[in-house]
Amino acid sequence: MTSKCQRCLILPYFKPEVVDTILDQANVESVLASLGYQLIGKGLRNKGTVCPSCGRDATHCKINVEKKSFICNSPTCGFKGNLFHFLMMAKGVNFPESVAYVAKLMNIDTSDNCWEEVQRRGKIFADAAQFCFNNRSAAIDYFYKRGIRENTLKKAGVGFIEGGRSLVDYLKEKGYEQAELLENRLAYLAPNGSVLNGMYNQVVIPIIDSKRKIIDLYGRNLSDRHQKHFYCLGTRKILGAHLLKRGCKVRLVEGPGDYLACYEMYLNGFTDSIPFCCGKAELFEYQLNELKSFNVSHIEIMFDGDKAGRNGALQAGELIAKQAKIPTTVAVLPDEEDPLSLYAKYKAIPHQEYVTYDEYKWLAVLNEIPKDFLRTYLNREGE
């Protein structure tokens, strides 16, 4: 058994700035649910729950969801604090352990736990994105053929990176070390010892978090002979987080191209649903937590019209139903089409129908049943 002194030595240390970031990104409902607590109340900001200290009900213990703070108004208790203090009492852990628990639950990377490095990483991605944006002519040509206007690309910060070492030289001139470029996959070491651009011949889209900070870069290679999709870090594949607003409607799509098509429709006022790109035909828990933190009012799943997209819509809808209970509909796209391909053809995204997730789930079951069997069964029932 580990002694108290030994245990203290191995506890993680979090700088105040890191603690603030973790608290800011935490989703109160998700954290409390993981502890077996339920938020009660219809208000967007103020909710109630059972006090972890005295056990009084939600009429006494009040939580401000936005500020991540709580107070028990029971005259014999008065326990108050922030989300970490709530967790400390509920789980019987200390402060660093509570911070680490929330960081893990919210999928927040604290491996280096050095805020200066986190800030510098954000700056290096911002500088790289600016370089790519300044050389975006090939990206404009690529997306113009797919119906996306230059103004949309400009607002999304879309750029382009060619081969060679142009980005490497640019970033070195700005004072970045070669080791930093290699670590963040903005450069790679060729077999002959040369240090070249980590991204090459790629359309580049900056991944911006809900605090409007660039946290990663996505690249789409223009040649099918090479890796098609590339993320420098790839830990949080979200496009559209910076557009989220409290109580907004959201449209889930698979790929960055689909995101840009839906973003253009949003900018032009053809839809009030904010595009949110999952990165693939799957909704991850950390992505759903991001949506929950903004109290999203409705989710529309618009995955591709292929088998992977339809299976992904089932998975996403199931996750939402279990963990968020946000009203959800599914757009059924034509076979083998996706939002970008449809937008390129029609300057809109026509679909066969919108159905609720429950309807979509049953339609999927029916589609697996042989048509002859269904026809025979229905004829028999009609007799």
C-alpha cells in the first residue's frame, strides 16, 4: 500500500493556467453524470443536484453551469466551491486528482503539463496556418471546382502547402527550433537527412477550438497516390467548434469538404444549422461533450450516403440518445453522394428525406429484411 508521503510525491502538478483551462472546457453535466449525480432544472444556467457533503436534495444544492460553481443553501451545510471541489467531496480525492479526473473525462491532453509549451504550440500552428493561407491559390482552384467560393475559404482560413521546405524555412526564420517542427509534424526528416515540409501538396484547414485558438492543422492531399487525410496532431478532430453558440442548431458532417459546403450555406443564410465536422463517419464522446457544453438545441446528422455513413449515423444517433437526449434528425442522402458532391452539382444539398433518429433506426432494420419477405408478410397481414 502506498503511504501518504509517497502518494503526495507522485501526484500531478497543474499550473493555475492549466487548471483554469480544464475547468473552462469541462462539461458539468458529463462530470456529474460520471459520478452518479443528475442535474435537475429547466434553466440553462442554474440547476440543482444532491449535495455531496450533506446529501440534501436539489432544492438546496444549486449549480451555475456556466461558472462551474455550486453552493448548498442548507443552513446546516453551506458547502460551496467549483466543479473540482464538488468532485473532491463526491469521490473523496484531493485537488490534483480531481483536476486529472476531469481532464481525462473531457479528453484534454495534459501529458506535457507545461502551459508555456501549450501556448507556443498554439502559436506555431497559427504561424503555419498563416503561411499556408498566404499561399492559398491552389486551394481556391481545388474548391472552386467543387462549388465553394473564395469568400468561404477565406473565412475558414483555408490555405495550401506545397512540397519542399518552404514552411520549414519560414518557421525557422520566425524563431522555431527544428525539434519543435518535427514534434508537431510540421516537418519530417527525409531518408537523406533533409528536413522537409511535414505537409506537402495539401489543402490546409486550421482546426480552431471554441476559444478561437488554432490547435491543429488538417491537410487534404491533392494526389490520391499519397495519404489523403492528414492531421498534425489528430487528437481533437473538430471543425466548427469556434462557430458554436449557446442553444444553436448543429449539422454533423463527416469530412472537411462537407464542412465547407455546409459552412457556405450557413454563411449565405440557406440554413441556420452550424456545421460541425466529426472527421469521419462517427461521433466521438469528446465531440458530443463539446456540443453539450453549448446546450445545443437540435442536431441534424448529415453523413454520406454510403454504408459507412449510414452506419455512422446510427452510431451517432445512439450516442446522442444515451448521453445527451438532444432532439436529433437524420438527413438521408442519395446513394454514394455526400454533402460536398451534392453542393458542387446543385449549389444546395438535396436529400431524400429528414427523419427522426428513431425512425431512421427502424428504417435501417427494415432495409436489412429481404423485400420479398416483407411483401409476403404485408400481404398476409392485409388479408
